[in-house]
Amino acid sequence: MLKQRIILAIFLASLAANAVGVLADPGWLCLPAALLGWYVADLMSGLVHMYMDYRPCPPGKQLNDMFFYAGSRESAEYLALARDRLARINAFERLVYDFKNHHPRPDALGRRSLWRLIGSTVIVATLPLSLLLLAAQLVWSVPGWVVAGVLALLTGGAFAQFFHGSLHRAHNPWIVEMLRGARLLMTPAAHQLHHDTLQRDFATNCGWSNPLINRLFAALRARGYLGDAGLEPSS
């Protein structure tokens, strides 16, 4: 837990340090650049969501036993089953399974901790990129609008799953409600359109990119990709 808090603190400190670069070189381009970065983060959340929803789970791992388990998921039997099945797959395959598992049990995502939602993204991508941006500012004169755009992208990307989880949680931090009020985060009602069909509105940040992703999904579906068999694990 301490290690996780330290990593998260370093990431947040790097974001704050990068924000100084925006304040040092403010200009009218900073706002459109930040909005563009926020859009790209939303687009990435949707593309990843679409891919993970329809990517088949690895066959032969008996993940269906866990997915379709009818009893209590807090029982010793289920917990032992889950440990056994998850031990058979790697970290990426667990993420793929989690996306399938989310559909019949959406509220479970809202109960997960902040670290479980964003930890892997921070470690693998956004923390290294944030430190790289900070290093670039120390070496070169990076325009403030470039920093603003990248900073918005990193923030939206890092917290994408947290924002997704907030759509399945009754009570959220004030910052989430404020961003929803400013139309920078989508509402649970808007996200419900995805759960109603699983064939549209995959983006989970602000939803601005959903019209584009919906057209891409329809095109891929028409060509025989993204079949329904990928939505649930098989034996």
C-alpha cells in the first residue's frame, strides 16, 4: 500500500509540476489544446473499451466457471475458484476478463479502489510520459499550449477507469460532479446507452468521441469483426 501511495504521489506531483509550464507560458491556444487532449483521452478510452469488450478470452482456461457462477461471490468456494482460474492467465488476460465481467455486474466497478482502477495505467504509461514531458520542459522551451494539451491527455488517460467507475457509483468526489456539470465528464444516463446494447458509446470519459467510435464499430461489425462470441468467456 505504501508503495502504491508513493507512486501515485509522484504521478500527481509530476502533473502539478507540468502545469507550471502552462502557467509560465499562457495563451489562447492553451484552452483548445487542452480540449483536444481531453478529446483524445476520451477517444482512447473508447477504443480500448471496444477492443477489450470484444477480444475473446483465452480458450481452455475455464473462465466461464467463474463468469457464470451462480452462488455468492463472497463465498469461500467462489474465492477459491477465482484464485484457481485467474492463476491460469496473465495480467493482460485478466484485464480482458474484467471487461467481460463488468457487463453483467456493472456496479462492481464502482466499488473498486482508486489504485486498482488506475494503477496499471499510471505505472505503464502516464507516469513515464508525465516525467518525460517534465524533462522536456527542463531541456527545451516547450510552448505552454503543447504542455496543456499533453497534460489534459495524460490526466484523462490516467483516470479513465476511475471516471468509468464513477458512472457506476452513487456518491462521487466533488471534482467528478463539478466536471459533469461542466460537460467534461459524461453522466450515468449517457453511459447506460452502452450497457443497453454493448454495441455503441464505448467512450467513458466525456463521450465526445462516441459518434466517431460508433461509426468505426459499425464498419468493423459489417466486415465480420467484433462478433458477439467475444463478449463472454467460453470453456
